[in-house]
Amino acid sequence: MSISKLAWIHPDAKLGANVTIEPFATIYGDVVIGDGTWIGPNSTLMDGARIGSKCRIFPGAVISAIPQDLKFAGEKTTAEVGDGTTVRECVTINRGTADRGKSSVGSNCLLMAYVHLAHDCFVGNNVVIANSVNVAGHVTIDDWAILEGNVAVQQFIHIGAHSFIAGASLVRKNVPPFVKAAREPLSYIGVNVVGLRRRGYSDDAVTRIEDIYREIFVRNTNVERAVQNVEQTMPRSPERGVILDFINNSPKGIMKGLAE
């Protein structure tokens, strides 16, 4: 363990083995830090921070500050960061409210400089969020999603697994899994073929995904009718199940398709 004498650490904070805390870091009392994690200079972990093992928290990051929500009444909540995740300079992760009880970032994620995650956000594993992305409250981002720089995500949005959102996009509707999204308003521009192949999806699986989204986003402007066509004409597969479950659980709608 290497702890600078210039850091301020509350005596109640719980530190794992081989933790490094650099000068001028501030660690509040209700904080847990896992084994082998590096806490950079001038970073701040406030009450409710739960940091996994082998994480890297860079200078200026603030984790578990209270929500920027006028309804917040001081309830006890947390902001959780999974194992192996990197939080770069000046990232802010607010803790949860009574709604979800926590904000969470999964394992092996990369949050680049100046990312803001508001209260009650759930981020999955292996997610990459690039510089200056702003994510409003109650957003869910599933595993392996990639958000390029300067993306802004509206509250209560759901972003599906393995999706890719182009830089400077405004996300006002749910983004289904496996897709690439861009333009204004945010629209389907194809399947994230490169990402899927990198993660071991077979050519057959990628083709099935492309066929499903061709029906939903290219041939139809009515999503409900497109979903019915997929259910009636396309064989069952794990990919079909994931896509249809996502759409059927998006009562406020999904992003636009090419036909629109």
C-alpha cells in the first residue's frame, strides 16, 4: 500500500490491499476501495463511493457527489465502479436517489476525460464513453456499448448492448442493441459489424441481425408492424430474442430508421 501523506483520508474509509493514493486526493468516510486500485492526485471520493479492484481514478475525478436533482432528500445511496475500470480526468459520477438507490459503472469500462454520469445511471461492463459525453439521470447503457465524444443522452434512455453512437449525437430515444447510430435526429445507419466480429459473433449471427434490422429500420416506418413481421417470418435466434425484447420494452419508442 502506498498512501501519500498529502492525501486526506477519513479514518472510516475502507481500503483494500495494495491501494495507491496520490497527493491531495480526498477520501470520505463512507468509501470502499478494492485491492490494487490507484487513486490519482486531486481526485475526490465522496460518501457512498464503492470502487472495485485494479481501477484507475485520474486527477480531478469526483465520484459519488450528491445528485443534481432537486427531489434528492439526502437519502443514503451509492456510486459504484466495477473492477478494472478506468475513470479519466475530471469525470463526475453522481450517486443515486431513492429511485434506483445507486449509480453504477461495470467492470473493464473506460470513461474518458470530462464525462458526466448523473444520478441513477446504470452502465454495464466493457463500455467505452469518450470525452465530454453528458449522460442525464436514470439512463441505462448495456454491455460493450461505445459512445463517441460529445454525445448527450436524455434522461430515462436505454442504450442497447454492442451499439455504437457517433460523436456529437443527441440521444432522445432508445438505441437498440447491435446498431450504429448517427445523424440528427438520431437514426439507424447500420449494424455494428466490426464491433460484433471483434467480440466473436459469427458471420451467420451478424447476417441474422442485419436481416432483422433491415425489416425494422429500412423496409418499414411502423415499428409495431415491423416487429410483427419479424416474429412471423424470421426464425427464432438469440439475437432475435434480444432485439425484440428491447423494442417491446421501449414504451417511449426507439430511434428513427433509414426509411424515415
